[in-house]
Amino acid sequence: MTNPIDILYDTNILDERMRKRISGYYLHRGTKALEIVDQNRVKRYRDFFVVVGETGEYIVEGDYCSCENFLRRGSICAHVLAVYIARATGRYELVDLWYYQDLKEQCVKPI
């Protein structure tokens, strides 16, 4: 079976048929990745992508994710899949900052 993400990069169409292919190929991780994209939880910063997860924000760069699941298993997680889907379809929030700048701004509170 052809990897549905490769097909998605060629077509850029996330219709019901493609959703079923992604869920069938990646199972739970694919379904979760689609939910992340549908909920607009993928952000593209100047330096890398960030996925807003259930318990925090995860840095995704290429095939790497900072989530515990990826670090433990060392294989693709739902966050990486969500970034693949978001990139192929253009469904991500563009943040015109470096990620560390955004964190710094969130931490600095006026007195």
C-alpha cells in the first residue's frame, strides 16, 4: 500500500477518501493527527513547526518530535503526521516569530 501522505503531497486534497486512507494506514495515530489538523493546532514558526498537544506544545522538525511518545518509541507520532498533513494542505497557523521569542513573550508579564 502506498503511503497516503505521499499521495496527499501530490494532490493537496484532504477529502473523506484521503482521511480514510490516512486512518487505515496509520491507525490511531492517523486519526489523532487528523483531529489535530481539524482543530487548527499546528503552528509554523520561523524555525520549525509546533503542535499544541493535550498536555503541552511539541516541537516538530522533519521526522522528529519532542513528545514523550516519540522519544520513547523513536518512531512517527501523531504530531509529526499532523505536520505532514498540515504542510500538504496548507492548514496551519503562520506565526512570524522564532519559537523562543514567542515563549519569552508569554513568560514576560507586566507588573
